[in-house]
Amino acid sequence: MTNLRNFGIIFAVSLIVLGVIALFATGYVADTVCAIFEEKGDDLDKLLVNDPADTTGIGNEGVDDRLTRPLNGESFTWLMIVSDYRPTVFDNYYPSSEKEIDKLEDFGILDDEYKFIEATSIVLIRADVKTREYIVMTLPTATRVDTPFGDVTLGELYAIKGGEALSKKVEAMTGLSVDYYSVMHSSELSNVANMIGSIECNIPVDIAYDGKNYVSLPEDFDDTTTKAKDTTKVDKDKDKDKDKDKKDEETTEAETTYVSEIDKAEGVKLAKKLMAALLYYDDTDGIDDEMLILQSFANGLMLNLSDDSDGSLTQEFTSLEKKMVKTNITKDDVLAHSEVIRGYSWFKIQTLTYPGKFIIGKGGREGFYNPDIDAAISYFANYR
């Protein structure tokens, strides 16, 4: 009887304890559910999800599935070329039309009065699907390269042989296969920006126009007269009756008229002024400024394209194609890589200038860029 009485006491106490626990548990669940429907708590996530990381859409291991899932499109390399072609400013181009460049077999001997249609901007854009990475590399058009017809710059190579030949040279300089290339008129850049939206660029220097070229704004620029003084040396009038000893050089002052085009600033959205940015050139202290502008232009252009749907991309390409001198890109190519193009907004992006060193000109000779081809080929080894 004693044992039976002890068992009854223990059983009764156990029921009381279990009842208290059940009461608290029921209250907690009730409060939680009420809080969820009243949007006062996040306990539903805690009840239904084992790992809070799952609620971010990234996955249990914190890895973005965009980095691992297959993309609709393959890696590609695109060479973007802009040429200095302004027939409204210069009327002595040879050949007279830019579309005739790659039809030339030989320049022959030409007088200095002729102006060649040279490339003024060259950008290599490499999209790597495997690494989810974009590389935007600018190539100075003053880069001196060896060709069967002598040492010329990349800008001159385009003038002599055209965009396809320039693409082949860039392949040799990088070890990459250039899938696509396109050549745009510099005079059409503002129309291009109007088609795809103004393009954001970083402008590291004040840019002015001197009537023919886009240069650094002189420090003594007078905004009220838009003129700056340019001191040059000229020969005295060669009068036969004058003493030969008086044929010394004298200094006279000639005035060059400048028009301020773009002020130094970051994140400038350009449309009509885009030509001034891409044709800007000043080799007195190297070419860093030009390369920075060109990198930001390519970045801004790709960001604009990355916002487009398939329909918008093909529509814009159709419009752009009419403004291009020549390209081997087709509408089907654009659609085939559309998801990769949109990936520019989230791919890792690297911007760089082709390795080498700028040699400042001396004795009246123009400066040039001496490329480090070995370094470039070694860099791109992992992207081939």
C-alpha cells in the first residue's frame, strides 16, 4: 500500500508539471501566430526556416546562384573602335569616305596636305561567363606596333587597313580571339547617345575646342573673350633688298580662339558633348587623362545596354548599326549574348590600360606608346 501511495503522488506531480509546461508552450505559439498575422514579429521565419540565410535568396552557403547557374550566352570579346572622321571640319581626307579604308591596297606617296581617317579610341571588352567577369581594357591609339609596311601606331593601322586588320593586330597583342568589332563615326557619337541614353563619363581635365582639335583648356583662358595667347616664332619678310643679317627670327603674338567644351567633373552625363570627350588628346604629360575618359565611356555604354530587354537591345542595335562604319556583329549575335550583356550590372568589372609606357615626343616629333606585349599576353592567359 505504501508503494502504491508513493506512485500516486509522483504521478499527480508529473501531471501538474506537464500541464504547466503545456500551458506556457501553448501561450508562446498563440502569441507568435498573433504577432505574425499582426506583422509584429518575424517568428514565422524562425519556425519555418532552418537557416536564416535561405530567406535572402542567396542560399544556405551564402553563394549567389547567378555565379553558378548556366547563363544564356557564351563568353565574348568585342573591340570597339571610334575614328576621327569630321568631314564638316576637314575636307582633305584620304580616302574621301571612311567606308573605303579597307578597300585600299596602298597609300603610295601622298602630300602632307592629306588627312588620314585614324582611329582615335580603341576599347577591348571581354565578357567571361565562367568567372562572371568583365574586363574593359583601353588601348592607346598612339601605341606603336610592327607591321609588314613598317612601324605605325594603332590609329594609323586603322587608317591604312581598316577595322578587321586592327582586330587581328589586337589579337596578336593579347592572345585573345576578337569575336566582334565595330567602328563608329566620331561625328555620330551624339546620335548614338541619343539612341541608348546619355553616357556617364568621368572628365579629369577641362576640355576646350580650338577650331580643329579638342585639347586641355589653357590656364590663361579668358572666358569673356574665349581667347588665349599663343606665342610662336615666324621668319621676317624675306625682302631681297634687306640685309641678310636682318633675317633673324622674331617673336610675334598670334591669337588662338578656344571654346570651353566640358568642365572637369566626375559622373558627367554626355550626349552632344561626347565627341569632345573621346577626341580629347594631350600628350604633353602622357595619356592618362584620355584613357580614364575612355574607360568611363565604355563602362557607361555597357551599363546603358545592360538595362535593356531583348526587344530593346535588338531595336537599339538596329539603330546603332546604321551609324556604324562597319561591324561584324549581327542582330542574332546580340540576342545570343543578351543575358551576358545584362550581366554587366552585376559581373565583376576590371578596367585597365594596355600595359606599356608612353614616350613623350621630343624635337618636334610626336610621342608614342611603347606596348608591353609579353605582359598583356601573360595577363590574358587565363581568359583564353
